[in-house]
Amino acid sequence: MIEAIAFDAYGTLYDVYSVERKCEEEYPASGAAMSRLWRQKQLEYSWLRTLMGRYADFWHVTEDALRYTLAELGLEGDEEKIAAIMATYLELEMYPEVIEAMARFGTRKKAILTNGNLGMIEPLVARSGLGAHLDACLSADETGLFKVRPEVYQLAVDHLGVARERLLFVSSNGWDVAGAKAFGFTVGWLNRRGLPPEELGVRADYEATNLLELAEMVEASA
Amino acid sequence: MIEAIAFDAYGTLYDVYSVERKCEEEYPASGAAMSRLWRQKQLEYSWLRTLMGRYADFWHVTEDALRYTLAELGLEGDEEKIAAIMATYLELEMYPEVIEAMARFGTRKKAILTNGNLGMIEPLVARSGLGAHLDACLSADETGLFKVRPEVYQLAVDHLGVARERLLFVSSNGWDVAGAKAFGFTVGWLNRRGLPPEELGVRADYEATNLLELAEMVEASA
């Protein structure tokens, strides 16, 4: 029934915790507040730029969101600190269960489908050795739009060549889960932080706390 | 130079503080956290539903956001409390300087341009006596989209019949300021909370802390 799998990257395959650690290192006592507001503004800017028709790539959006965050929190926008914090996005750790889970998903086609531009995501894939398990690394950048626009999810259909409902889309982000389900994918939610589902009128087909658990659920229902 | 003025409603003309007070009354010690998260989710849901092509009106979105907020904060989703808190949206206080500022803006055409559906916004206009100062009350609901989509801002152009740059759009919300400026309006930002500007590649033409101050700035530059 599931013939291919597409994975979100940030928070799903790659742990963004090291970003918080670096924020704390550069701006002591502000790391938690910074990383929370930064993530919120990063997403807001991706949605707002898409709605406004003013696309800029995810690296640009992420740096803009960091600058806003520093200003709102009354922290100095030091260029060296900004560069050092941004660089952590190229060195995120992969979650420990990912490689084993990839094997569990078997010979199905697999791809990353991310808001990140290739310049952001390819260094992570190379560094983590995930490339050998993937058939494609797809970026929203190709469309000039961000998730949750349908054109972005359509990339996976076009590149993997399977019908929407036979493609399992996996994300840890509730809003991405909703967008993918509205598009018509079968959706697995990695609810790593134990959050309630977003109230957007759709629900995930599977919910698990990590990727290995999700692979087992999909296997059991196949 | 400025021939017409369009005003955002929530936070711009109408003070949403009473919402926080009611949250605190119904869920003691949680009012501040509730109202902050609720506002964030209300906006997120308006943007995500527009991007997903799954419009629901702002009342619906607002109630969905409230339900999510209660769930995330671990508070009981009591139906009577939800109804009581939602009802405060129909009884928001107008900011004290609004009527005097309306007079200061003179005989220029004036309209509200809000995400709120008419069922939400008309009770506020009637209750506050603002109707006598307005030529139109325009809702995003007419487009089936929310701000910051250009189609929503276009409503003001169509109904007031002036060129974009001769229309002053006034909002207290930084994201709305960016959307309106990207659309081509002359924009006044009521920065009531002393926030930095959003990093979305555009800036307001005027920045003031309240509507009377903005009216004086526009008058001085006319």
C-alpha cells in the first residue's frame, strides 16, 4: 500500500537542538528564548513570504528571522555571532534511530522533502551518511514557494512517481502534517515533543514518538 | 497625496486586552500564556489555511486556535468556558484616541479592512459608534483568503476607488504592515507594543505609537 516515503528534514531527521546550544553559547542565558522565537519567526516568514509572493530561500529567511529575534529580545546583532549561529544549521546531528528505520522501511523509494534550499540540506545529508538510503533530496526552493503550498508536496509525487495516497509523508511538525494530509498523502506524525494535533481539520494517519516506532507501525499495517 | 485610509481592526482600532482578562477569569493563572499562544495560533491557522486552500472564516479559525491552546497548555476544554471566552471578541473596547483621530484624518474615505468575518466585526463597529466615521467595512471573508494575500488588500482599492499608493493602510501588526507595503499601499504602523520591524524586506512609511500621533504625522507631511 505504501510505495514510497518522503521525509521532512528539520526536527524530523535532523535534531535542531544544537542550534539552541549555540545560541546559549553566543548569548548566555538567552538560548532557550532565542531558539524558540527564532523557530517561530522562521516559520512565520516562510508562510508570509509565500502568501505575499516574495520568495527568498530558506537560508535567507532563517537569517532574517534570527536578526528579528535578536532585536525583539534586545540582544546585540553582532555579525560574527550571527554567522556562527547560522553555521550550526549546516552541522545538525541526525536522530539516532534514523538509519535503522530506513532499513526497516525496506526497498521503497525514499526522499527528503524540505523547505531548506539544497545548499542547506546537502551538507547535512553528506555529513550524516544518509545519502545512500535516499533516492532524491527535494527542496521547496525548486517551486519558489514554501510548505504548506500544494506545489511543494507535488514535488514528491513528480520525482517518486507514485500516487499521493501511496506515498507516506513523515514530519515532526504538526503544521506540515496538516499540509501534507490536506494534499492527499498518507501521513505519519513523529510527535517527538508530545504536542496535541493542530486544529486544521485534518489528522495524521499514524502517530509515533520516533522514526523506528513509525516504521514498525507501517510494517504492521502493510 | 493620501486620498483614503483603511484600518486593520484587531489590535489597531480595537483593544484585544479584554480577551486576556477573560482567559484569566475562566482559567486562573493561565490568562497571559493562553492569550499569547492563542493569538499566535489564530494567525498561524489563518496563514496555513490560506496556503492549504482550506479557508474557514475567522471566527472558526479563532475557536480552533483556542481549542488547540487549551490542549497544549493542558487546560480542560470546557464548552461553556470556550463560549464565554469567544464572546469577548464581540465586545472588544475601542482604543480611546480612535474617534478624535478619525476627525483629524478629515473627509478622506475610510474603511476597516480585517480578517474578521462581518459577523465578528459589525457588532464591534456598532457598539463603539465607529460606523458614522466609516465608508465601508471590508472583510477578507469576501475573498475566501486571509491577509497577507494581495487579493485581500485589493478589496480596499476596489471599494474605495483610489490607487494603492494614495491609500494609507494602518495596522498595529508588523506582518500586516509588511503585507500591505508589499502590495503597494502607503503604510502606517501603529507600533503600540514597541516591537522591532519584521524582517520581510519592506518597511512602513510612517511609524507611530497611537492613531492620533499617526494622524498628525500624515497631516504634517501632506
